[in-house]
Amino acid sequence: MTQPFEYYRPCSHTEAVNLLAREDVHCLPLIIHPKPADPHRLGADAFVDLSLLGLNELQMDVDGTLHLGSLVTIQKLVDDPILSNGEFSLLSQAASLVATPGIRNLATVWGAVVAQEGPPEITLALLALDANIAIRKADESLQTFPFSQFLDRLPGSLAKTDLITEFILPPQKDSISALERVARTPRDEAIVAAAAVLYIENGTSPRVNLAVAGAYSNPQRLPNVEGIMSGQTLTPKLLDQACSITMESAGPVSDFRGSAKYRRSIAGVVVRRVLLKVWEQALLTGLVAERSDQ
């Protein structure tokens, strides 16, 4: 018979840390991924439920900064009007592509970003939106740094007693976002996906954030592509250059969804689509002038 897990529901950060730090029992935080794994495969003897620590709030400051609690459910990203009808709609769109409503009501943002497999869209959205991540350490100190740095260190980003508290997203005024993906079926996990955010600063000087998943070991921003597009009007030549840089820099790994060769070529296709989409949306809203075809 399988040994049952111990279950704890602490009321404070200190209590949670003390449980996670136990050496006699292997305790893990109770975090549900969008692609849930068998808990017995995680090697835990006990799980620590963090639901009483106030990590499930979604708030926006008066300046437009979004504070996204780490235990906000993925379904809340879909349903909350702050996201679905506003400047952070990329997050809502990304969440709607994850799993089924039943799983989305259990899985959290924390689970989505630390999962080593599963749908990448929420991670892509956080990257493209310049999110920061806040982690509370065992000594109660709070460390905040770019989410991209956190991803670069996965899976070793968190110490045993570290708690992700929230994701902090800067205001998205005068921005347009888009998400594109290629999958075997519309609801299947993406083979390659890309998210782009186009910013217009002071009425001119377009700036693009671009993140891609499926063409690298982890989802990541593409600073080389962003650099050539900064302050530029989108042209066919510039678009071709962005796609070439994407494919040349890609380092995909083959799996049952697609070979490395296929992923590399599709990365260029998806980047082309997402950049065209975000630019066309900006044209329709009047954020940028008409695109040159030279």
C-alpha cells in the first residue's frame, strides 16, 4: 500500500519555512502545475499548503503596475476583468490556452512558471511583459529581480525554503501585444510559441519585446531581434532579418512533437507571424504610422 502524505496548512511565513526546512521529512510546497504530475514521483513525504499566506491576490496600483500573486489560479487570469479587458490581455489570452477549466481552477501561476514541461504561454507572456519576480527568503527578506533571470537559473532558481510571493508587471500604457503558436491541434501543447509586445514611447520610437518557447531549452527573450527592431518601422527586409536571427540562434531539442530541425524552422515562421500581427494591430489602433514596404 502506498504511504499517505503528511499535509500541513501553515498560517504564517515562519511556520511555512520551518515545515519546509525539516530534515526528518521531505516537505514540498503544494503547487499545482498546468500539467499535473503524480505526487509520488516528486519524492515528497509531506506537502505544505500555502493558501493561507495571502499569495492569491491580483491588484493594480494607481500607476498601472500589476501585482500578480504567485498562487493566483490560471482560471482567474482568464476571468479577471483587469486582465481580460485591459492592457494585460496577453496574460488572459495565454491562460486561456492552458489545459482545461478544471485544471486551470487548480493550477497556479507559480506552478506554470516552474514546470519543466507543459504549456509555455503564461511564461512567455510574463517574459514579454517585462515581469519581475519577488521571492521571500527564510530570513524574511524579499528579493525582487527580472523574471528572465529566474528562468535562466531553472531548475535551481529556488532554495528549499524560498517562497515565490508575486510577479510585478510594469504599466503597459501605449502597448499592443500578440501571441502566436504552432501545435498539432488547436488545444494541444504548443510545439513553438512566441509572444510580442510593441511599445510606443512619446508617440514615436517603437520598441518590441519578443519571447519564444520551443526553440530553446527554456522560454526566453530574443534581445538580438529586439535590438534590430528598436526605433524602426517594420519592413519586409527587417522582418526577414528578425526571422533569420531567430533560426540561427535557436537551440531546440527533438521530442515526439517535433524534431530539432522542424522546431528551428517553425521558430522563424512563428516570429514572423507574431511580429506582423502586433504591428498590424498597432496600425489599426493608430499607435504607429503606416508600415513601409521598402
